[in-house]
Amino acid sequence: MKSLIILSHEPYRAVMRQQYFMDEFEEDGYQVEFWCIQKVLSYSRRANYPNVETGKGVVYINSEEDLFRKLDRLIPGTLICLEIWFVWETVKLYLLLNKRRLYLFSIDYYKNNVLEVSRIQKVTRAAKNGRVKDFISYMKAFVKKITFQFYVKMRSLHGPSLVFVPGVSSVRYGDHVVPINHFDLYQYEKETQHSLPNLAPYLVFLDTCLTGHPDIQRQNRRTIDPGLYFKKLNRFFDEVEALTGCEVIIAGHPKCSYKGEFGSRACVINKTAALIIDSQGVIGHHSTSLNFAVLANKPIHLVYTDEFINQVQPLLILLDVYDNMKGYQNKLNCSLLNIDRKWSLTDLKPIDESAYKRFINDFIVAPNDARDNFTLIKNHLPTQMDVNEKQSL
């Protein structure tokens, strides 16, 4: 029987069944399982996920021994969809995956991003600004990456043979990348069939869980003080509501749990697309949910505070977020505001339709192809027989 294993450093969420086409693969004759190995990997054990779900074919693996036993039972040619990093901490696992002759691929909805600052540019910037600690930190990461690439080449070790990435511009990542449609496109089309109950005019803030996102915990990075962050955000929202007459509603992040950080403002989870479609505009940092705002032709206003650009005592995670916001600003010609500075309604830019259209083409849709993602992916993946034949040569 054909087999597909989704190997993930994150716990299962119901939306992943759709994102990885688990039901579609099952209907096509595959035995499909989702293996969560968060507790196995050293880097992902640091992350805290408030919402852990179960479902059909979902397996939680808590030890390396158990994981390796399960991998040893897989027949050669089994398809492995990877949602784990290819780094020093996972070398032992990748050695086994390569040895077992399993076909490795990835569906990466986040790889094709707007970031325009390279790692070497970050090193240079830190040196230029005299930030010795940051320079050393970036240099360590840079050297670690280079030595890892050298080791991988020496051991003939490889990660995914094929990566499915949204948007036409994803081809810039190499000939092993296949452009697909972003999952957000289908979610947006689904939500356009519905409308929220009669709400007064409102703006949506896309919360990115900046003070406690599991990705930040995995990277063991220091972030902004929650008390200061929410104080400044809520003050800004008060100003927005007073000037625009629009309420600010929070689109909550699915990986966060909320305890009144936004005061009395409504905080809604798992309704982001619907909230954006019926809104007057969007406020945010660098969330991929900005895709919904672009598709719905809504004004986008990106915001930051002095802490994001502090050159004396910088927080690298905030500098990275700011770099991402600059990337979105350049691609979308949207507003970018320091909310610690005086601002007015004239600082809120209207949409740039031509920029939005380019963004949709570059980052959201597959090139000249109306087929659904599952068909795109299935037609590029080898059959189990193909894999076995190629690996036996």
C-alpha cells in the first residue's frame, strides 16, 4: 500500500489536514499519518503550544527511540512530507531518512517571503552600527550555516528533493521548487461566500503573537516586553478609533492564548479571512494573513514602535520583524508607521492596485495554472514504484 507520512515539529491542528491534503491523499489510495515529533527535537522542545489537537492518523512521538523504530518499519519509497528544519540538530534524523531511501518533499507556505535583507547584510549592518554583540551573534549563525552546508556536501546528505512553494517568484529558490497556490487563496475564496453579522465599521489588527510565538521560543530569542508592547498597541488603537470612527477588532493568532491583553476589544480566533473581507482595512506587522488583505483589496497599515529600531539596545527578533515590514512596504506600497511618533490620517495610504496585483502573482498564485493544489502536487510527486526504481539504480 502507498504511504505518506507528514513529519512535523509542531503539534497537529485541524487546518493541517487541509494544508497537507491528508484526506485527498487517502482518497487516492495512500495510508496517511501525521507524526508530531516536537518532543524529539531539541530546538522544538522549547516551544509552548497552548492548542494541541488530535485527529485521524495523528501520532505524537515523544522519544528518538520510538521515532527511529517507526521509521525503520517504513518501506523504501514511502513519501515523507517534511515540516522540520534541516540543521545541525536534525542531522542524525536526516541521516536515517536518507539511509532508508524515503522520498523527502515539503509543502512550504512560508518560504517565498518578502524579506530583502540577507544574512550577510545583517552581519555588515551590525558591524557598521558598532553593535559588537549582534555582529558576533550574526557571525556565529553565518559560520554555523556555512559549516553545515560543507558537512552536508561531504556526507552526500540531502533535505527535500522537491519543495512546493506559493507564487510565481518562488522559482528563484531553485529548480527543485514547484510553484503552487497559497492555502490562503482557497480560504479566502471560501470565506467570500459568507458574511459576518451586521457589524459597525471596523479595522482588523492581525496579531502575530510577538511576545510568545512558538517560533520565537524554538529559536530561543528574546522579544519585546509584553506589558510595554500591549500598552503601546492599545494606546494606538484608541487613537485610531477616535480619528476614524472605526472599532479595532483583533484577529487572534491560533498559536496563542489570550488573557485580556487587548482590554475590552473583541479578540476573534480562526476567523481572520472573514474579518478582513468585511473590514475597512488592516493593521499589522508582518503576518502572512496580509495575503487576505491583498486578495480582498483592503488598505494595509503596518506599525512598529521605537523598540523595533533601537540601535543602542536592539532586539534582533524585532529588527527581523521590521525588515519584513519594510519588505511588505516595498512590495505593496502600503503605510508603515512608528506609533511612538505623532501621526495623522494622511499617513494612512490607500491601496496601490498595481502593486497588489503584482504581489498576488509573485507570492500567492501558481503561474498560468488553474488546477487545484492537490493536483499540482500529485502530478509532480513520484509514485512509490518510481522512487524504488530510481533508488535501486
